[in-house]
Amino acid sequence: MDFQKRLLFKCILFDLIGVSSYFIPVVGPFIDIIWAPIAAKLMLTMFSGRASKIASVFVLLEEITVFDFIPSFSLMWVFTYVIIPVLGKKELKHLVK
């Protein structure tokens, strides 16, 4: 399995961890408080550039609020490996520096 597929698998796994707090009735919000900084750090280490810094702040806020159903890691993977190559780095150069 190549690097991009392994990274996509990790992204899906981390998104599932993030949304799993919905299925634990009482302890779920506390899990989000613990998971939020971990997810932000993972986002910074898994992806590079200015976009990863913006995404890590978004992940931190998303996990703490009620929006943790958004698959942030998977969306960042799509942005990095699908959208940027299709549009070209010239148009998005300021985000990947």
C-alpha cells in the first residue's frame, strides 16, 4: 500500500474516532475535550504547509463544539491529494507554502 492510501486510511480512522463521541452518552463530551488537541497535533504532523495549520485550528474548534461530525482529516486529504493536483499548485500556491 502506498503512502497516500495509508494516509487516507489514517484520516478515515481519525475521523471515526472524532465522531465516536456521539455514541457514548455521558462521557462523549469529555472525550472531545481530550481528543481535540490530539487531533490538532495529528493534523499538523500528517500534512504540511499553511493549509495544515489552518486545518489544525479548525479541527481543534470543531472537536470542542458540536461540529465534530465533519470529517476534517478526510477533507484535508482530498484537498491535498485531489483538489491541489487538479487545480494546480499555481492557483493554491499561497496555501501550500
